[in-house]
Amino acid sequence: MKTDGLQLQHMPPLKVPFRFFITAPLFGILAALLLLGSGTDGWSTRWLPEIVAATHLLTLGFMATIMLGALFQVLPVLSGYSIPGQHWLAPTVQLMVSGGALALGGAFISADHGWQLTAIILLSGGFSLFIGALGLHLIRLGSTDGNSIFAIRLAALSLLVSLSLGIIMLGAYMGIQIPHILANNGMTHLRFALLGWVLLLIMGVSYQIIPMFHVTPNYPKNISRILVSAIFMALTVLMLGRSYWLILTGGCVLILAAGIYALISFYLLRQRKRKIIDYTIRFWQLGLSCLLLALLGYAISLSGIKEPSAVNELQWGILMIPGFAISIMMGVLYKIAPFLSWLHLQQACLKQPMDILKLPTMHDLLPVKYGRIQFCLHCLTLALLLNALQLPVIRPLAAITLAADFIWLEIVLLKTLHIYRKSMQAIS
Amino acid sequence: MTQATGEEILLNATAMQPPEPLQQAISILQQLRFGQYLRMLHRHLPYPLFESCQQLEISYRHFTGQQSEYIILFWRSDDPSTAKICEKIEQ
């Protein structure tokens, strides 16, 4: 997304990404309410229906929705091809993935075949449409189109693997006879989802937006590509490897590559030219710290020093999902929501460039204090969630804070959209 | 029409976060007088700004710099004397 080579004439209307951004926090609120409803004794293992349902509401309902919206925005501008039928494709994908996430949540809670079948149809349909339409863009782009596209391609491939395994497992839960080797792939599903689709996509996006938005040096070109390749290859080795040494090697490569990425990102953020108060930076630092802690936990379990307990597994999930992924997504939303709004307003001013001077600033569209509130709420939520595993009495409070975190995000996004609409009316 | 003097206005956007370079450049360009040109230092080529230049009747050229990755010169399209000065600038 560096403005070098951006093809803004292919920028989709603002409603395309915003439709996803506005819907996503609702799933976070729903996940929080589900955790609240599970009471003080329902968080003992990640296999509990409420935990599995809440996890998928966060990963599919919130995270995947944000990621799909961002990709609908970014890929046409990078590739120079508008997505054919984007006016109907984006809402259809969004409806199917949102509906699928809801149905999946219902399926885990009720174990009902109707919900399970609905989830399979909607999720496979929605993601297939997305991968079909945007996959064409990824293929059209040449191999020289940079490390971001390279990472996004491997992230999309990881999504395909994770989604396929998820659907196969759901089929097995429904009682469909599926060979054990295919149906028993929970860890591979989880690894390709969180360390493939999520981590690789965040890496690909960061290669563009950290230097662009925060005025830092660029990521080192060769190392960036090697890290992405190493993570994908390690995931493949962990999926196919059966011997102890292969699993150990794959795990070590994965930890090393993801760790180096986090450390390079920290270093670049420290090198930014203007050290102004920016809560997007704080979210990046928080997210990367959680990633490093999660990698440390993975390293301990891999070394055999300590067998991970059920609580450790939940802690790892909290570090990776609300800690790493959601922190970074919130931070990026606080930057791109006002930026995209401003860019659309600027494009509307092309015939009357003087109008640009009348446009709201980025801080008018999304004031810094909103970011501060969000960051404090999110830190509090993380601290409560991590401690709630050992202190059951604070679990309802942790769930309420999680809901507040997403409610605030929703309010802020709606306010930004409102200011954008008012400004657009003033221009036209 | 004033005589072209080649008066330079410098905008160093190398440490600015988007969309500040665009906002500041447009603010300067819409007040650009005969004989003046804007020298903008940037980390990359500001394509959105180039789109606005047509409407503002501003011409531009760019080259790679030593202090910044790109140097972009802007002048009024109806100011041939300053255009000649800008065409000769190499650094």
C-alpha cells in the first residue's frame, strides 16, 4: 500500500471495506456475551463448547471479517484490476461468512446438525467466492510484486488448508464417515489458521503499512521473504511430518522465523522518524509482545520441559487471538478507517482540489483520545482474560470488559463513518 | 504577470505521515505565484497529488535525490519562465 505504484482509480467504494469493518465488532460482542453466559466454571479447557464457539466467533466473525474487508480494499489498488461485480460480491461474501460464523457458533453450542450443515455451506461458499475472485488478482500479479503479495498468497493458501480441515472436522462431528487421518487434524487446522492465515497476512500487511504509515525504514527485502517462506514450510513439515525430529525442526524454524519477524518489527517501529503519540504503534507493540510470549510458550512445550496444561493452552490462545491478532487489527483499523475515509473524500475533491483544504483531518475523523480509550480497554481486557483462567471469580468481569472493548470499537467506527458521510454531503 | 525569479519553496515530506504531505502540498500549490516553484522531498512518488495537479493547473517533474528518495518540482502550468528554470534543476 505504499503510494508508489498504487492505482487509486481501482479503489473500491468505501462501503465495500466498511461493510466488513462495521459488522466485525458485533461478533466480538457476541463472543463476550457467550463467555459471560458460561459463568465462573466454564473456562477449564479449550474443548468446552462455549470456548470453541467464542473462539470461532472471534477468529471467523471478527478477525476473518476484518481481513476480508481489508483485502477487498487493498488488492485492487495493488493489482490494478477492479474486482468484477464487487458491488454484489463483497456483500455476498460478508453475509455468507458472517452467517457461517454465527451458524458455527450455534453448531458448537447446540451440536445440532442443521446448524452444522448451515455453517459448512455458508463458510465454504463465502470463502470459495472470496478466494475465487481475489485469487485471480493474486495470480495476475507477477512474482516481482513484492514481499507483501508473496506473504498474502501464502496466507490465502493457509486459509484454504485450515478451512478445508475445519470443514472436514465439522463433517466428522456430524457423523459423516471420514478417514481418521483427515478428521483428526485439530492442531494442523489451528496452526494453519493462526500461524499461517493470520500471522502471514499480518506480516504481508505490515511490510507495506509500517513503513508507509509510521515513516520507518523498509523491512529488509530478502529476509522478509525468507521469513514468510520459512513459516509456511515449517507449517507444511508439521502437517506432514510424523517423526519426532521433523516435528522438532518444524517447530524450531517456525518459532525462530516468527520471533525474528517480531524483533525486526520492534526495531523498525523504534526507528520511526517522528515519535508522535500514536496508539496504532502501541497496539503493534502490544500485539508483537503477545506473539513473542506465545512463541515462548510454544518453545517450552516443544522442548519438553513442561507438558502444556489445559490452562496453558487457553493462555496460548488468549495471547495469539485477542493478544496478538486482535490488538494489531484494532491498531490498523484506527489508522486505515480515517485514512480510507479521507482518501475517498480527497478523490471526490479531484474536480475542485481547493475543497481538500475544507476536509476534516485524520484526527477529526478519528480523534487520538478514542485510540487511548481503546488501548486502555484492550490492555485491561487482556490482563483480565489471562488472570481469569486462574481466578474464576473475575471471569464475568473479563467477559464484560471484552464486550466493552468491542462496543467501543463499533462506536468509533460508526462515528468515523458518520463524519465521512457528512463531509461527502458538504462536498457534493 | 510577475517576472520569473525561480523562488523556491521547500516542503520536506520525508518524515510526514500520510495524508499530511498531500494536504500541505495542495495548500502551497493553490497559493503558488508566478516565479515560484515548490521543491518537495518525499520517500515515494505522490501519485494522488499528481492527480490533483491537473485540476490545479500545475506542472511537475521528478527525479531521484540524495537527501530523499525523490525530489518533485511543481510550478504553474502557465508560467513558462519558471518551467525553464525547473527543467534545468538536476539536484
